[in-house]
Amino acid sequence: MSVLVGNLLVVQTGGGTCAANASLAGVITQAGRYPESIEEIYGSLNGFTGILEGRLIDLQEEQQSTIRALRHTPGAALGAGSLTLDFNADSALVAQQTTALFRVLEANNVRFLITIGGMRTMEISRRLHELARQRGYDLRVIAIPKSATNDIPGTDHSPGFGSAARVVAHTVREAELDMLGHGEPGCSIVEVPGRLSGWLAMSAALARRGPDEAPDFILVPELGVDENALVQHIQATIERRGACSVVVADGVRNPQGRPFLAETVQADSVGRRLAEFIGESIGYPAYVYEAGRLPFHAARLASDTDLKEAYELGRDAVRSAINGQSGFMLKLKRESTSPYKCTNSLVLLEDVVRARYNRLPLDQVDLARLQPTEGLRQHLLPLIQGDPEVPLDENGLPEFAQLNKVLVEDLIQALEEEPPTEPANPEPTQAA
Amino acid sequence: MSVLVGNLLVVQTGGGTCAANASLAGVITQAGRYPESIEEIYGSLNGFTGILEGRLIDLQEEQQSTIRALRHTPGAALGAGSLTLDFNADSALVAQQTTALFRVLEANNVRFLITIGGMRTMEISRRLHELARQRGYDLRVIAIPKSATNDIPGTDHSPGFGSAARVVAHTVREAELDMLGHGEPGCSIVEVPGRLSGWLAMSAALARRGPDEAPDFILVPELGVDENALVQHIQATIERRGACSVVVADGVRNPQGRPFLAETVQADSVGRRLAEFIGESIGYPAYVYEAGRLPFHAARLASDTDLKEAYELGRDAVRSAINGQSGFMLKLKRESTSPYKCTNSLVLLEDVVRARYNRLPLDQVDLARLQPTEGLRQHLLPLIQGDPEVPLDENGLPEFAQLNKVLVEDLIQALEEEPPTEPANPEPTQAA
């Protein structure tokens, strides 16, 4: 392994979570420990868009206290950016974009590229790793998974998920109390994000300590749910225990694979459609609690296990890059569930991208009762443990980190002065 | 004052909050301290409906630990009940209902009636106090205010409000981080409950520490908001600071007094309508975060000040009844804002009912910037202070009280056996 000396660039993409900034804090802190290899620590504002636009900030200009506060600050402090490199675009555009991007990386002597993101980020990271090799540019690319809905394959679970799961479990318990507070038999419906994946919805079951506790039924996109059968089960449950609690992932479908109740009832959301359908067909009131993206950011209800894992993945991503690795995603590998122990190791980005999707194991779902099996429950339970310490400000509200965002001005001027010449031998890429 | 000996009955109505059960805990705990006056402590299941149906539970059958846990348990543990006595109904029905109700009270020797609720509860409590006097039945009625939207007059503020306000302020800060995490200029819209009242929406301003922080604009039902002017302000804000945060009470109206944007854009909620309108008219993305009723129940984000005040009002309600008072609401009286100090005192239910509504003081709203004045901000700030201690269960989730709900069986049988005779001289009541 040659000793590589240069700058480190960290990129966040695809929207924030409770844990995405913890990974960022891990990267920045660890990068500062290799002054012999890493000269500057840059962050790209707004994901890959920021690189293309040369909008890099100097993370060494941030205060230590800000970096520490990132560990409990939700969101994506660098700004995720909507434009990502689309390798399905026509090859001329792809070549133009990647050329521009490498021009910035090379102009800045970026040798260590750490990305924090979801599946599109994994795909882009893999491509950049390959393109660097093709160009003969020594660049080490390590990706850190980030997904509140746990849809990234190749890792036991993704940072951001445990916190969102914990908030959803909280929410289900509190929504049930709200519903019961009305004092009349009825149904609570908690709608959670999950267009493709039922992981987050399934985690709501962690709120349940007995058979007559919320949630009674969990609807996930992986299963076609029969609308009339469901409502009969809801009716039977209300008549038995005076209440019914349903958790619904927003991507749930009917057995024909079409959006749930979309052809039967008109409303903006699946939760509202279900509430209306329940009212019309069995006459009980149903109350909708739309979690939206707020569970992705409910800092004080986050899982400390999640935040710590995210931080350590950030730290180890830098270690791996320093150790000469490239083209990998850092993954969590479960060593033991009880006592819970995960270690960090590497998985080829190529394998992650090929697997495409972290499927909910349907053999771990009790299909008759729409609940996780005890095995899946035990798998999920450690991920929501621990209460993070979030300092409160003078108003009694959580105190979050705010980056100074000092732009790397010199670089920008250098780029502006330099004529945008194409490299002698641009590498066209193929559409995926 | 004669020494009155009998049973105490506590009633919750009108949906739960973070603090309604803290008041209940205060009532139960204090009631246990007067064994010479209070023989049994009953709770009505499902508000006044429960009295009519003779569904009373024996609160002395609950464990001490359950009563203690009520102090941080959201909702309405007794069940609020949808049927309330409607004094606007025809007088024959009212006479029938109140006769039935007094039959239960008298059969149970209920001499102390403590109610926890909103404006309809104040109205019913006042009537029951009057009817008891007319019947010559010695009954002491004391009401405790409960309103997450702070719409009860006659008190500095209502229990439940401070906690909901704190959660809304949290939410606004976290929704802004989510929006900023996208990395592109845009708008966040937090929709909060407030059909008639802007108190809760206004409290979101407590999240704001500087001019370029969330929330930028707060839309309250008390003001007619011009839709086009607002969108221009939003545009200017996005162009200045890259983001705009709007808080909207769901009852907001346009200057013609009609529901906001309802005639312009179709969507299920005012937040979604505003998001669509922003997208269509200025082209920026807007993200909607619907708080719904969840802030009323977010136990771990509640205000400890609020929970303590609610508990102490419960305690003092019993004291007042024991001291011979009846026909009063317990109110919070602000002695000082800095340092914050409220004391409890009594206000005639008649005066509360006459005032009808706790208006947002519009002279305390900066109409140009749609923000509270510094004075209103200082008024609200103490109400959201303090972090409640909420124990976590073995799954890392908040542990809430669950009542055993042991029905007072003997009574129910006695009632069933007794023929439903009308009293010799029923008191017809007048429609209000």
C-alpha cells in the first residue's frame, strides 16, 4: 500500500435522518486524526450537485462543539441535494458530468471520498470508484449506508432506521392513548413512510407487550392486503377489546398490486382512505395519525444505539480509506442479538448495488395476524435501545448544530479562471 | 360550613392531552387525604356518559404506582366520552338526562364532583352545580381546565397547552432541518390543530432564536390571511435565506373569512393546499408536516411545568371542594413572569362560561411579520420549560399507566333493580 496524501471530501445525499449527521461527525473527527495523510477535510454542499458546482466547504473551520453537536442533530447538515449523477442518462451527459466532477476532485487533490447515503449513493459511489481507476486517478471511495426505512442491502440494518423505528413505536403507543381517550370504540391508524419497504411499519410492533395492545395489524407494501378482510378483522378487534390499532406503510397495496383503497375511496393518503373505508363499512370512527417524515428527525426520541453505530461507521469509513480500501460500503455485521453486538466490516459496493434492495423477510412475518414473528421482533428490539443525550437550549428546546459553511474560496476562483478543457481521453460510461 | 361526608367522583371529558391525567392523579391523591370526608373515590368511565350509564370505577382499587404513572401518561385515562349533556336540547330531554344523572349521583352518595375538561365541561359543571342547589342536594362541583389549544377563558392558560406548545416548537425546528436537508431552496409547512384559536400555532415562535430561523410566518384563525400576499412573502424569504418555515393553524381563513385556499386548491388539509399553491405560484417545493393530535400526547417532549401545574390544580380542586366551595373553576393566576410564578385560585364557572373564549390578544401579534410580539413570547416561554421524567419500559419505550378499571358492581345492580321512577318534582331546565 502506497502512502497516499491528499484531501478528504465527505458527501451527504438523499435527505436527512436522526443519524446521518452522526456519521458525518464520525468522518470529520476521524479524518482529523491522520494529519500525515489527510491535509484538508472538505464537505460538499448539497450532495454531488455541490461537487459539480464546486461548492465545497472547509470542515476544519467548524468548531469542535459544532462537530460534537452533529452527533444528535437530525437532518443532513451538508444538504443532500436533489441532482445526483444519473448513470441512466445518455452517455454524453454522463461523460460530461463525470468529467466535470473529476475536474473538481483533482483540482482539490481529493484522494479520500466518503459518501453517506442511500441506494443511489451506493450506485454513484461504485461508479466513481471505477471511473477513478479507469482514469488512473488514485481515489479511495468508501460509502456509509443511511436509510430510515432500512432498504439498503448488504448490512444488518442501516443507520437512521433504529431511531425512526423507535419514534414510530412511541407514536403508535401515544396514538392509541389518544384514541382510547375519546372513550368510545374506534380505530387508530398510524401512517408511516414506506413506499417499497415494510421495515419501519413492522417496527411499530415493538410497542406491543401483549395480545390486546397496539398495534393490532401492520400493513406493509410487500403483502397484498385484502381490503374487506382487513376491515372484518378490525371490526372483530374493536368488538373484542374496544379499540383497534393499525399501522400502515404508505406504499401498501391490495392483492392486485394496486394502491390500497385508491379505487374505492378518495383521499390524499392511504391512512385517510382506510379511515373513511372503516367508517363507511363498519361504522366505527377511525383517527389518522400521519407520521410523515417527522420520525426521521425526532432527535430526542432517537435510539442511542443507532446514533452510536452511525458515528462509528463514519469513523471506520475513514480508517478503511486510510488503510487503502476503495469501492466498499461499510456495513453492520451482527455478531450476537443477546447480548446485542454488531461490528463494522466492508462489503463491495458492487454486491450492494447488485442486491438492489433489503427485503423484509416474509418468512418472519405472521401473515395471519400481520405481525412480525418473535424472531423478527427480537432482531429489531436492540436497534431501538438507549436514550440519546440531547442538550436543551435556553428555551428548553433541543440545541442542534449549525455549520458555519466556510466555502473553499480559493478553489472556486481557480476553477473559474481555468478554461473548461476536456481531458484528452474522456471515459464514456455505459447506461446501466 | 357543615361537614359534608360522602363520595368523590371525578370525570374527564373531551379528549386527552399530556396533562389531563396529571390533574386526575392530583385529584385521586388529594382525595385520599380526607378519609373523614371522602369515603370512596369514583371515576366515571367515558365522561358524563359514564355517569348516565352508571359505569363508575373504584379508583381506590388502583395501585399507587399506577396513580403516580398517571402524572406522565398522555390521553384521558378515564375515557372522555362523546355524549355530553346538551343543554341546548329540548327541555324534556334535558330534564330526563339530568334526572337520570342525579339519580346516579345520589344513589352513590356523590358529594364531591370534580370535572376535568374544556368549555363544554365548564358549561355542564355550572349547570350541575345549579341543579344540585335547586334540588336541595348538597353537591360540591369544582372544574379543572384542560385544553391543548388554550381556548378556556378565566385562567392565565390551560393545562395541556404548555406541553403541546413545546412539542410544536420542537416539531418546527425539526421540520426545518428536514427541509434544509434536501439541500434546495424550499418551504416547510407545519400544520397544527387550532380551529378557532391561534395560541398553539403562535407558540411555535418559541423555536425561533433569530430573524432567519424557523418559523418565518405563523397563520392563525383570528386573522384573515391574504393568500397572494403571503406567497410573495414566502418567495422573498426563500430568496433571502434559502428556506421559509410556515406554521399554519388548521382553522386559518382568508380575509373574506372563508377557509384558507379552499376555493383555489383542492386537498384534504390546509397545509397541503398551501404547499400546492406555493408550488403552482412561485415554483418552490413545499413540504407539509401535519402535527395532528400527536403533540397533545408526546409524553417525553411534554413541559414539566405544565404537568406539575395540572397535578396541583387537581390537588387544589379537591381542597376547594372539601373547603365548601362549589360552582367554580380552578384557574392559574400569574403572579410573575420572571421568575415565573403562578398560583391557583377560583373563578366562578358562570364567569368562565359567559366569557366563552380565550382570545389570542391580537395587540400582542406583530401583524406585519405574523409573529408574536416580544411580550407575548415572554408570556409563553415559561410554559414550555422543564423536561418531565418519563420512565422507560424494557423495550426502551415510555411506560404509561393503565387503569384496572374495577367497576362499582354493587351500585350497578342496585340501579338495575330499582324501578326508574321519576322524582316527585323534576326540575325542567331552560335551553341556553
